[in-house]
Amino acid sequence: MGWHEVADGVFQRRYNPLDVSVCVVRGSDGLAVVDTRSSPWQADELLADLRELSREPVRWVINTHAHFDHCFGNQRFGPGSDLDVPIYGHVGVPGYLDRYERPLLAGWIARGGEQAKEWLEVVVTPPTELVSGQYSLDLGDRALRMLHLGRGHTDNDLLLHIPGAGAWLLGDVIEESGPPCYGAGCFPLDWPVTVDRLLVLLADGDVLVPGHGRPVGKPFVRAQQEQLAGVAGLIRELHGAGVPAGRAAEAGGDRWPLPVDGLAPAIEAGYAQLSRGERGGAP
């Protein structure tokens, strides 16, 4: 699909499978690559495509979060690779990889099949540089800010801001080519609060690149925040009314603001949060 300059010196390329975004931020000291795709084979394709974009060296890699489709190509960039560059990610990424992504990978390998060879090549490679609240990376002539504004899609989402370009790289905190994805390790009660914090920081003309899909603007993010808030509110209501988690999807009926066939993980995780006494929204 080619590289597209979505803002000054900020490039996006959308890859199948999963229509996942890989972004590159160009600085005077080199390139920062944001996310590395799903496997070393896919990362090799990315490396070839990077040479098509620029002959400048890759100096940094950043993972927006720990899901396999955004970080299982890390081994081609990090320790022991030909590039051997620092990989930045949230401090929660290594633990998330251990809890969810390593078992997921082991299951895929055990099932065998056509893709097993590709999965066998994966060496799960955590970030080497861990970020907690926020961090500013110097690219030479510009800064790239990394921010963690709270839990949502995962507990380790990093949002990236390139102030001079008016651009944000949002990972899967916002999705465009499909509805927001609730999966293992999601926090449905926190997610709308996290996006609300993001909205406060956005300027009207900012370019916002989601983890899947085309760039969007602030109105799109506001509309998605309202959908996320609607899901969280209905989970709280149904839990408070004593509706069992297994019946919540049906009980919510057409009041769910997102497709109900993707909400089972949200309901399960939301009920678990409420049972622990969590209302959601803590930084």
C-alpha cells in the first residue's frame, strides 16, 4: 500500500494481515520506527520497505503496546540483531508479554498448520528501554514524546506525540478500520477515561494515526470515546442490577453502542473490575 506522509516527516504504511499501521518518524539523527509487525518474516518485509522510504539509519524502535501484531517483529531490530537499536515500550510490556502473548504463541505453535513455521521463528523480544508516565526522545532536530495516560486497550498503551508535526500515533487506543478491540488484558471501565485525557491534549488540526486504519481527526476520537463510555456505563448498570456476566450481552440488547459480538471480553473484564471494587479511570 506504500508509505504515506501523513504529517511533516511522519509516515504511515498499512500492512495486511490485520491492517496494522507501522509508522516512521524522520529526524536529523535517523529514523524512529513505531511497531514491528507480527513475526520476523513480516519484520524482514518491513526492513525492505524502510529502504524504499529512506537510506537514513533506523536509530530507535517504539512499541505502542504488547500485542503480537505490533511487537513480534522486535527481534529483527533489538539486541542481537544486525541493527541492535534500543526498543522503547511501556514498563508494563514485559509482564503483559509473559501473561498473554507468550502463551498465545505457544498455543499457535502447538496447533501446527501452515503458519506454524512462521510462529516457530518468533523470539519474543521485550523493549529494552521502559517508560512509565512520559518520556521525550531526541531525534536530533525534533522531539518525540511518549505518554501513558491510563489503562484501556491494555495496561501498557503508549501514545506518541510529535509536536512540531501536529501528529499523534495512538496504537490501538483508537481504531479506524474496525471497532475498538476488547481483548485479553483490556480495561473497559478505564478506556473512555484514558481517551478523555487524550482529547484534552489534542488540537483541532492534529493528525491522529490509529493502530489499524486511516488517519483521523479529533471529532473521530471524540465519537469513539462516547462509544467506549457507553459500553462502560452499560456494564456498570447491568452489574449493579445483578445481571450475570453470561447474560449481559443479551440483556443490553440494542443499547450497546458497539457490535455486541465483540464485547464478551469487555463484559468479562468489566465485571471482574467491579467485583474487585474498581470503578475505573485511575491514572
